[in-house]
Amino acid sequence: MKQRCEKLIGVLAPLGVDGALITSKTNIRYFSGFTSDEAVLLINKDRRVLLTDFRYTIQAKEQSPDFEIIETSRAIATEEIAAVIREMGIRKCAFEDGYLTVRAFNSYKDLPVELVPHTTEIDRVRLVKSEYEIECLKKAQSIADAAFSELLTVIREGMTEKEVANELDHLLRKHGADENSFDTIVGSGPNGALCHATPGPRKLQKGDLVVIDFGCKHMGYCSDMTRTVAIGEPCDELKKIYGIVLEAQLAALDALKPNMSAKELDGVARGVISKAGFGECFGHSLGHGFGLDIHEAPYASTRSADTLLPGCTITVEPGIYVEGLGGVRIEDDCVLTEDGFINLAHTTKEMIVI
Ligand code: ZN
Ligand code: ZN
């Protein structure tokens, strides 16, 4: 944690900033180890201070040994934060403008410091994962693979999307997940054309393709995988679409290498789908990083300026969505290494027909 804080200060110093006020749950956890957002971190080159109230002081002492713990009288204790800022001598302080509520921001306006918005720079300290983080990500995905493999023995025609999602969520917990990375997506038949379909009362029918996008957390670290399964033999058009998405996904994995541009990776999969005449039906980006947050840098899209550095994570998730017919998405979660990448997902991508 100490090294992570030093890295943060190293990133902020060239921006003329001599301290950081950290308030988001993800970054509080990343920089201090504390797993609640009922805290504020103040970090400069000399000190690391965690302010929290009576309910959390024991937890903070246990989880954040690299931090001085200061007990505040209540949750957002502006005067007490101000006193620590004065003591630490911070003059220009980075804060996470991407996460702070307007109410909290208004109360922080009185702090005796110039607050400078730097969410992007702060978040990007998390860009390159350590070995420990990669192990956590691997474990999260191995739980997801095991849960999905068991789901395949249960899922059948006549189950509702909601039942499938509930079953999968239960299996994730059974195999050791702490919680979901995000709400499980199950889109069957025409609902598969909704990229982020909310599981509903629709019953799985013969000939459906079912898009299942899900993930779970281990030690706070997220997995993210999508598989599209068939309930009985699908029609020729859906089979063709499945084949194109799989070809695009495999082409992108084939091209994936460390230090390449994320935009270029997006272009590989998009090229395959466009060439097949379905360019308009792939309206989202190819992938995103994942870690303590389910969506974090880098981003693989048509506009991305990111480079896929060794230690970065990236999902590869092309899709084709046709209104009224259905959709296909196939997603793996990968970690770049010095000389290639590790695909964390081990579930088959050949079309599974139930
Ligand atoms: Zn996903
Ligand atoms: Zn994803």
C-alpha cells in the first residue's frame, strides 16, 4: 500500500499537486486496503492518513497498517479533514471529481486547500496490475468458469431468464465468489439484441440464442465473461451471426499483444464484423480493463488512445445485435504479459446447444 501511495504522489507531483484526497470506495481500497467507503484518505509524500468514524476504527487499524487512523466525530467531518490538511501542509490537493457527490463537494469547498480534479490520473495508478492482483483476477474467473459449467447442467427450455440469472448467481456464491462483479445479464431470443438485457419473465424457447454476461469478485477483483448458448438448434441466420462473432473474437485474440494500441485491437474485430456486413450491428466498443472496478482503463474502442501495456487487463467482447431476432456476444477477460497475454476464461466458445 505504501508503494501504491508513493506511485500516486509520483504521478501527481509533475501536475503541481502535493497531496490527494481519496473518497471513492475503489481507490480507498486500492491505496489503503480499507474495504468500506466510510472513510477519507489524505496522502502526501510524508504521510498517509485515513479518517473514519467510531464504527470503523478497529476495521481500519486491521486493514490499513500503513496508514495513521484518525477517528472523526461523524461521516463527512469537514473541520477534522481541514485540521489534518493543515497539519500535513498540503496546498494543492487532487480529488476524484468523477465520484464525489455534489453535496460532499460543497462541504469540501471550505477546506483550506486548492482542490484540483484528477480522477483519470488517480484511477490510472491502478492500470498495471501486480502479481497478487493478477492471482485474484485468475481466481475470480476460475470461480466463474466453474459456476458456468454447472449452470449448463441445469439450464433448459422453459426456464425464465430470471431463473437462469438467479441460478447462476447462486452457483457463483457456491463456488466461492464474494459477490457479483455486476448484475448478471441474461437475454434470450429477441432480448439478446439488448446488449445489457435485464433478466425478465421470458421463458427460454427452442431455437433461442441466450446471451449470458456475468462475473464475480474475489478479494475485490472482478471477472467478466460472456457466452451465448443455444436452446435447441438455432436458425441459419443466428448460426451465421454466431460464426462471425466467434471469428471476430478469435481474430482479436490472435492479434492481441503487449504494447499494441487498444484502438488497433478494436479495429481487428470490427473489421471482421464489418466485412461480413454487420458493422452497424456492433455498436459498442470491443473491450475494457477490469480490476477492482468492472470497467476501468484501458479501453479498446474506435476512439481509444490507450496502449495495452504488460500487466494491463482487457476484455475482448465483440457482438452482433439484430432487433427482433436476437444477439450474440462472446467475451473473454485477458491479462497482458511481457511477451503475450493470459486468457483467464477457460469455458469453450464453440456454440453450446442445450
Ligand atoms: Zn461482460
Ligand atoms: Zn465486459
